[in-house]
Amino acid sequence: MQTSEMTAKMAAGNGFIAALDQSGGSTPKALAGYGIAEGAWSSDEEMFGLIHDMRARIIRSATFTGDKVIGAILFERTMDGTVDGVPTPAALIAKGVVPFIKIDKGLEDEANGVQLMKPMPELDALLTRAKALGVYGTKERSVINSANAEGIAAVVAQQFAVGQQVLAHGMMPIIEPEVNIKSATRADCDTILRDELLKALDALPAGQQVMLKLSLPVVPGTFDALVEHPKVLRVVALSGGYKRPEACVELARNKGIIASFSRALLEDLRAQMSDAEFDAALGAAIDEIHAGSTRKTAVLAA
């Protein structure tokens, strides 16, 4: 796929994005969910090798194709690794799946109800390397814990500043200001965030577009204006801690938004499964998430 073909697939592809980007502190939890208990590795290298084996098994599966999985977000080590001797981004492209890379280096401590991204001094070098490997875009995550207008404005400003750096490398940023689904002021967070995003989108130079990765809103339709904005290539949703059935129900209630799920995609997969069992479990998850992304449920007005 050429860049123009990847853009077309992201804009109108009938599917969802797989988030295969657990990193650092989240890796042991991801491995535990996969049936590999902490203590099964003696070094970080062994731990990251095990998580790469899991991701390679997913990518290799006959059920993981560009027909329903239109994109995949990779951790840096996964991007630099291989699947059956082929660089991971190239292995994805060969299956019709558009590759992205997670670029954030974790979160700052909470201030003004939000957690900004930590500095990324080596970002330009990472983007140059990723682009050379055929990676189409990036994903960068901040977290919003409460409806603090100043904090949310700071998150959006930082996200779009990083987005400009990504765009300068000819890549597509997925801007991810995650609203914590456990927040007591979640609905207010959704509306403040929407309005800040709209202002930032309106200020983008002509010809530029970004993607957005958002928590599923409390009120379905809250993000309709973002879905319809000409500066937004696509809006995708994170599962945010929901189990897959609940996440897919909420997803289906929001028109124009497709999934970019991690835990909700992987929750039934186990290292101990036979290949047939693994493919069946992964295929069932893909089908359910694809349905929530593409078959929308009418929501009646209150």
C-alpha cells in the first residue's frame, strides 16, 4: 500500500484498528491476561520477547486481515521486530493492515485534573525510523481525570503540538486525549474536550488532517461534530476498561466512530491455546468489534 492508499483506507475502510501497543509497565498485565504469569521471564528482554511472540501470533493468524482490521498500532519494539523474518510493519502491510506506532513515553503526574505526556526528546529520530519502515502514523496518549477546563485545554494544546511534529514527517497523528471512564465528571469532560478539540481543529492549516482516539462518550452522539469535521480523517474509540461486549454496545451507539481496542480485542486469547483455538477466539473477537464499528444502533432522543 502506498501512503495515498493507506489514507483512503483510514478515511473509509469498513473495519477497525487493533491496538497492539502495550509497553513498559502495562506489559506484565497484558502477559498475565494472555496466560503467562509474572516470573515466567527473568529480564525485560525476555518479557518483551514474550509479548512480541503474542503480537506476532496475532498478526500471523488467518483471521487477522485487512478485510476487518484496517489498522494496527504497534509498540516501538514491535515495530523494530519481525514476523516470520519480515519487519513487522511490512508484515502488516502485506495483509492489508495500515501500521501505526505509539510514540508517547508515558504520563506526567496529575495536575489540573489531567496527565500530560512526558517529554519526547528523541521523537524526530523515532519518526524518521518509523517512516522508513513504512509506518503510516502515530498514536500519542494523554489522560483526563476531571472536568477542569484549564487542564483539558492544556492536554489538547500539547496533543496538537506533537501532532504538528508528526505531520512534519509526512505521517498521520492519532491524537488521544483519553477521558477516564471512572471519572465522576465524565460527561462534563466529554463536552469540554469536544469543544477544545473543535477549536484546535478549526485552527489547523488548510490541507492538514488528524485522527482522533477518544473514550466512548457518556451521551451517544456527543462527538458527532468531530466525526463530521473536515480536518478529521477518522475518529476511533478506545475500550477504556470496558469488557468487549459492553464496549461494542457503546461503540455501536456512536455513528461514524470505529474501534481501536486493545484489552477488549485480546481478552479471550491464551498462550496455551492450540492454533485452531487461538484463531477461533481471535476471529470471534474481530467479528464482534467489527460489528460494533460498522453496524450502528439507532439512539432515541430522550
